[in-house]
Amino acid sequence: MTDTPIDGDPVTRVLEHDITFGAPKAVGRVQMRRITMAPGVASGLHVHNGPVFGTVLRGSVLFGAAGEPVRVLTAGDVFFEAEGAPIAHFDAQDEGVEFVGVFPLAGDQEPGIGFPE
């Protein structure tokens, strides 16, 4: 979002992500988690049991799904990890990273992460 109103409107809205799920997902609730990773911590290859949306609050992270280009995300950048998609890199950089992860969940589901071999 920008801090400068456009055409006198005191609120501006910028579309950051518009994600289409491969298959419809029944969502009964949503969790938002503030997550902090210390400098140099790498998540390793992982998958989530549901989609994950996120926004970097401070610091930076090297991010990339398996087979996709890797990029550095910094404060204000957004990311998406598809359900079951292997994520090769979510690696905190020298200053560490703090982000908010948003987890759409079925009513009784808890966010889960797995580490394939």
C-alpha cells in the first residue's frame, strides 16, 4: 500500500497477490502467526498441509519453491506457499526475519509442516 492518497481518496488499496487454488478448499477458520527466525536459520526442504500466505515484517529471507527461481524477500514483500508444494528455500539472511504467516484451515485442522527426505 502507499502512504499517498490518490485523487483525494485517503485510503489506497494495492493488490499484492491473487491466488487461485488448484482445487476448492473448505476453510473453517484462519490462523495468523507472527514467526521469527534467527540470522542464518534455514528451514530446509519442506511442505505444508495447507496453503500459506505471508508478509515479511522485518529482515530478509531467501525464498523459493523447488524448481523455481530463488529471490530475497524484505520488509513489505509477500509470499505464497501452495499446499503440498515443496519449498526449497525459506532461509533467514544475516539480520534474521520476522513475518506473519496466514494459514487457511479446515475447522479442526492445525497448521502442519513436513520435511521430505
